[in-house]
Amino acid sequence: MGKITGFMEFEREVEKYTDVEDRVKNYKEFTIPLAEDKLRNQGARCMDCGIPFCHSGCPLGNLIPDFNDNVYKGKWKEAVRILHATNNFPEFTGRLCPAPCEEACVLGINEDPVTIENIEKNIVETAFIEGWIVANPPEVRTGKSVAVIGSGPSGLAAAQQLNRAGHNVTVFERDAKVGGLLRYGIPDFKLEKSIIDRRIAILEEEGIIFQVNAHVGDNVSVETLKDEFDAILLCNGATERRGIPIKGAHLKGVHQAMEFLKMNNQYVDRELEFDDILSAKDKNVIVIGGGDTGSDCIGTSNRHGAKSVVNFEILSKPSVGRPANQPWPYWPMKLKTSSSHQEGVERFFSISTKEFLGDKNGNLKGLKTVEVEWIFKDGERPQLKEIPDTEKKWDCDLVLLALGFTGSEKTLVEQFGLDTDFRSNIQATVSDYKTNVPGIFAAGDSRRGQSLIVWAISEGRQAAHHIDKYLMGSTDLPLKDDSDLPRV
């Protein structure tokens, strides 16, 4: 695929960023698109692999060599068709996915891999500019109705697939606008919300009904849904936030990352005034957690005008290159330096928070840490060990806990009478996505636990396949068996 000698002629080139001093003044996306000829050169780098291992790296099974080849040849409309055959929302994954496909790229064995994610983004953006992405409602309705709980990427993907099959689909979203964590968890500088809105408009035109401010289990009755719908799919995410059960966790100034990010997104969307949100302005901020959410908190804090931003990670500092125990084509745990890190932060690894320190009025004034090391023994779980005489106090006015999520919403699980696994995820297997309650299915983070956007879309598509089969006895919706894929 692509140009036979392209990988030898062209070097990897991705979109550049605008200058830090300019981009931190607003919440706009700040990538600088490549010219079309350069994008075509990037498509040309795709090798004519005997076995395209990028397929194994992609949970969606995107036909990557095929759309790369069409980009190289300038056949953008055909590239759009191929891309949408497996991915409902490439405009989301093209911005937010960590690109496990690129880590599995054959060229990546000894060279820089193909810029798959950036090519994907530009394919779909070209399609929107050209007006090729339009509503395609089903010609025939089945008379069957499905309720989808949650409007994140998993719920949206399932809703579109089920609607394509001709079912009447209603999506219930507890917040004021559709999008789930895409809207309320991802900062606008990574995903401007107009990108979500234009896709939702198409889904509505296709016949999907969205009900917002509809919190199932609260102001929407579980029993009513059971009575009114032929099937129910829970895509409500993994919403139980991890905390740190240490002294001082109750202090004013210790907050969950999602509280901070959601309020800021509401401010950017003009739902809230800046004075009404949790602000990092003129504060010494410490972000605990070194993942993508922590990175988003760093970028947002810098845009608020924080006095200083520090990031703690309890794990050891990863290597810059691929670790020996994570060989190609598996996903490697390498050191990641995001655009937010580049905007200003001090990063510390192998550090554990022991206590939050406050004043007599209950306000956070600092915290206490200790350095740690990880002990690895064959056949045993890694053990965390504190290093003696390494305690340290840090001044801070705001701590943001970016520690991930542990399971689905407990109230909803209890009201539906659902079984959960040992991690509090809704119990349902990839063989059919069925829960223990007939007619109720689960997909996405609510089923598999906190994961990637690309896995959420994949699970939504697969759950739709099984729901259609459950309702009709057979289905034409595609199914990709992911049971043998490496987990990311």
C-alpha cells in the first residue's frame, strides 16, 4: 500500500503546535495542519506489509493500509468510506486516541512509524469540509426500541449502529449536553466541542432521540425504561473516582480532577462564569496522577494562570524507548511528554503522597510525600516500598486527584439488579455483552473498566451487533472479534 519506496523517501512528519505563549491564552485547538502534498507523502510511507500488524494494534480493526493508500493517491472520498466502515467517529479518535496502531506498525520496528492517527484525522476533516458526511437514516424501521444510557463514545457508536439497523433509539444523558466525557472531561484545546455538535446534528437527523438532564435511576425511572423499551444498553462509563484515603483528604483545596475539568469546560461553553468554577489562578497546583487526565489538568491550570504546577506519579519514570519486556507489536509503557507538559510543569516520579496539610480553618496549605521504589519478583505482584529518610513537605493551594475510576455508578447497578465483577464493573462478556438481567446489555467503560476512546467505540459497535441479533434473531451489523488482541 502507498508508494512502494515511500518509507525510504519520506520521513515521519506530524502537525506542529502553535507557540506555547500564544496557545495558553485560550482554549482553542492549536495544531497546524499539514499541506495536502505532505499528507499524501505520509500515506506513501505505509509499507506493502505481508501482514499489517497495525490491524492487531487497533481495537476497531481499522483498514489502515487501505485508507493510507487512497490518501497517497489523492482518493480522499474513498479513504473516507473505508475509514467509516469500521469507525463511527474518526474525528474523535484522530484527536484523542494514543494510537496503539502506530506502536504496532511494521515500519516502527526500526524506523518512525506511519502517522496513522494524523492521517485519520485529516481524512475525516476533509470529508466534513467537502460535505461528504451527511445523515443516512434507515429506509425501514423494525418497530423495536432500544434505550442507550450514556452519550459518550460507546453509547453514541452503539446508538448509530442500532439506528442503522432500523431500531428506534433513545439516548439518555444525565448532563445538560450530549457527549459524556468527550464534552465534560476532555479540554477544548484537545477537542473543541463544535466537533461533537456537528456529529450529534447528523445523528439526530438520522433519527436518534437524545434526552438530556435525564439521569436514569434518579429522575428517570429504571422500571419505566424496562417497560417502554425492548432492550437497554448501559454505556454510563466508569464513574466511581479514586481518592487517596490519607489524613487531610477532606481539606478545602483537595479536589477530583473531573470536578476541575468539567467546571472549566462548562466555563468555556459559557454555562458558568469563571468566578463560579474551581480555579487554579495564582495558586500553587499539585496534580497527583501521571496519565492523560493529569496532563489535561496541567494544561488547564496553565491556562488559568497558576503560579506553579507540579505533577506526581507513583510509578517509576518510564524509559524513552520501548522496554525490553514489551516487544513490538505490543503497546509499550514509554515516557510520554504531552503538549500540556511542554507548557510548563515539574514532573516527579516514584513519589507517594502521605498526608495533606491544612490550617486551622480547614484550608489546604501543603502536603507531605515520600519517595518509593517498586520491588519486582517473578510470579508475584510488584511491591511498593517507601525509601527511608525521603519525606518532604510541599506548599500548595490546590491538589487535583487524577487517579482514574474504579467502576460503574453503584445506584444504577443496584436499581437494575446487575452483577458486577471484583472491580465493580458491570458483568457482561464480549461473547454477547448481556448482563444477568434479560434484555439489558453493557458496553464501554461500565463493562471493561476505565479504558481508551477507541475501545469504547469498538465495544459500542459490538454490543449493537448482539442487541440487534437479540431483537431480530439475526443481524447484518458488523462484528469484530477482539478476544485475541493485546489490551491497552
